[in-house]
Amino acid sequence: TKFGEEVVLEMNRLGMLVDISHISAEAMRNVLRVSQSPVIASHSSAFALAASTRNVPDDVLQGIVKNDGIVMVNFFPGFLTQEGSKIFNNFWEYRHSIDQDPGLNENEITQLSEKWLEEHPVPKCSVENVVDHVEYIVKTAGIDHVGLGSDFDGIPEGPEYLKDVSYYPYITQVLLNRNYKEEAIHKILGGYFLRVFR
């Protein structure tokens, strides 16, 4: 909307980062069309590897390049594999259907949601899957436009060997195993975000 465009431009003027995680791909495109400053996807992964609405499609990755922004990979297994994203997309369809049921209160909706997730667990994955997304973004958008956006405060669990930030050396090791140089690894681990933040 016109008001939305004004909000983005005012955020640019104030020096606030515009975060395109948690919005539709179309809204991502609109933000990139309007924003005069680099934007971030603070906790999103690559849509091509896991077709979740949380993740960033290739054309948006190209827009991030032109905008000089950054996509920071989310660690939730439901956003890292195709199988996981399919299950999690089904969960949200179910959740939207029960949210609209006038006969259910908030507590009942929460209980039904938890029961659904117990019956349809998202498959586990590993630190390798996180680095797959890093590498995909590097290949599609360039190494200057990728970071880590774990989402540890918002996800039920991470991949194997990524329970909390103390496990980040596993990411470093996988990057080393894939022939990333020390300077690039430092930038992936936070340097690129600091560039955008500045």
C-alpha cells in the first residue's frame, strides 16, 4: 500500500533495518522495490531447497543483491528440507482452519496444534543442511549476501549439532570442509550482517 511504502521509507530515514522474514514473497518484492537502504531477512532460508513461505525465492535473492542486503539462514528443520517444509506447510493449513473455528477457544487451539505436531513430527536434519542453504545463497546471490539467523528464540529445536550458539564451531568446520577460506567464514558468521547494520 501507499502507507506501507511510506513506512519503509521512514524506516530508511531513521536508520532502522527493514526485515523481510515473516512476510509473503510478494511483500518481499515490494519492499525491495521501495527501500533505499539494505534490507535483511533475519531468519529465512532458500526457497529452492525448502519450499516454505518463510524462505526466500531466487528472484528475491537477486533483488537482495541489487539492494546490497542479506539473507540469514534459519535453523528450523521445517525450513531446511523439502520434506520438513511440506509437513510444516500442512501444519499451517491446519492451524489456519482451527483458528477460524468459532467453537474453539485459544487454549483448545493450542492443544490441538501441539497434538498435530506430535503426530506429524518434522524430520530431523543436520548442520550440513544449514550449510547447504548458505552455499545455495552464495551461488545464487553471492557471498556478500548471506549470514546466520538461527532463530533459537523462536524454534522448537534446531538440527543435530546445532542446539545453541555453543555449537557454531560445527558450522565453521563444515564450511572449512567445503573449502571456504577463513575470511569468508568470519563474514558468514557475522561480518556481512555488520556491514548491512552499518
